[in-house]
Amino acid sequence: MSARTLLLLGTTLLLFAGSSVAGAQANSSLTVNPAAAGPLTITTAVAGQEPTGVVASGGTYTVFIKKNQGYSSISARLSAPLPAGTTLTITLASPGSGAVSAGPVDLTTSAITVVSSIPTNTTLPSVSVNYSFAATTAAGVLALKTASVILELAP
């Protein structure tokens, strides 16, 4: 079987703060320490089955929210589409205090909520970020593909 590789360049952090979110999100932050994934390369498969996916774990994120009302959420998306037959999944653990993780989410170039109901005026502890990369046999042999995961903190 030929290798299928996705080079995860790291997590690009887009922080909406200050005037870009009507002042309500001022001084809030999302800090991401991505897993030291390097290239995610699928190199094994059992005869007659789909290739065996790979997992990159060990990343973390921390959230600080300073707002007067309401809740915040974190969304994730890819900077570029992945090749057909491949999937990159992200899982952000719930930081607690009422925040809700969506669990494993397959990423595309469209933003999708991965953590919701983050309460106001709170600093939540650093919790895990995990990635998994899978490919079907239909993906064939892939050239090295790079993609960034973009996380956004929103009111």
C-alpha cells in the first residue's frame, strides 16, 4: 500500500478581540498548543480493509472569556480542502464549567462549532486537542498535502 500523507502545519489561531467583535469580546483569548503532529502519514492496511488511520494527540487549548453577557463558542475549519477520500477529524475536550464539546468533528473549509456554551467571565483550564487522519482506498496514492486548522473564538 502506498502512503497517504497530510502535513498538519499546526493550528492557526484567529482571535476575534477588541473592536473586531463590537467590544463585547475585548480581552478574551483562545490559546492553542497544537500536538507535535508533523506529517500524518497512513502507511498500514489490513488486506481487504480500508487503510489504518493515524492519530496525533498531545495538543492543548485554554480559553479566557471576558464578556458582560451570554456565552461563547469555538469553531474549527481547514484552510484548504483535503483530497477526495480523506478525512481530518478534530476533538477538543470540554474544559468544564458548562462548556460542551461536540466530540469528534470532521473538518472541511466551512466553520463548524467544536465547543459551545463557554460561560462568561471565566478562565477555563488547559484541555486536550486531538487530530485523526483517515483515508479510503479510493483516495489512491496522494502527494504531500498541507493544511492548517483554523480555530475561532466567537460570541
